[in-house]
Amino acid sequence: MSDANPEIEINIVQILSVAASKLQTRFLTGSRGDAKQEFKKLKQGKSIKLASMNISHLKDLPLNLQLDHSEYKGPGFGFDSFIAALVSMLRNTENALREKKDLNILSSQDQSELVLAVVRGTIRREEQINVMVMSLSFNQLPDIIIKLMFVDPGQFEIADQ
């Protein structure tokens, strides 16, 4: 964490696990109508409260969800594309957490503001590939921002080679 909060120990795996569980409930096992309404808010750039959690001595920290689809490739970004990418990402995250695999966690230079878990959710529509990842931002404590981001799939093609 930053010098302003040196006593806070953040467990990234715990936050990812809680976030994955809440995303599963909110968008996949809950009401489809409610999920569509939440997606609509996210697509409009709004933040929604996903959950609350306790970290260190801080209680009921809000986990707020945002969506960045600015790098989504191709036409027709909608609920079905979002859900397909989310399912893929959550499946890969669950497997990585269960098997204690490397989550490919990247962080900002000061390691406090942004953490990117590069457990990707990949979807293909015809020949177009899109990749979703999850980032965590702690620079607005007490709120933790969870951002689902579509990123340029080309960077993974290069990395996979």
C-alpha cells in the first residue's frame, strides 16, 4: 500500500476470490433481467457496488465494479458478448485459484494503485478475438475498484508465441 496506509495488508488472492464469487452470483446465477440492468449501467460508464469486504482492520470496504470496453474489437458489443467473456475469465480465474497457479499479477510502479490479474477471458466471434481481464485499484480507499477490461488481443498473440 501507499505511505498513507502502510499498516494495511492487502491479499490480492482473497479480493480476486471474493470478486469472482460475486460476479458469478450477480451476472450468471442470478436473475438475467437484473444482470442485464447491471450490465447496462456498466456499459454507460457507471460504477456499481459489487460487495463489501473486510481487509485488515478496515471493515465493510466497498468493492465497486466498473467496465472498460474501449478496446473491444468488432461490432455488436452487448450483453451476450460481455457474459461470454465473463464466463471464460471466471472459469480461468477459478481454475487458477483452485490449482494455485500463477495469476500473472502485474502492478503499477509503486505497487499500490493498480493491480492487473492477467487471467484472461477470451471470446471469438467469427474471426475476431476479444480478451477480458480484471484490474483492482486501491488508490481510492476505502473503496476498491474492480474493473473488467477488454484489452487488445494482439498483445496476447505475441506473448503466446
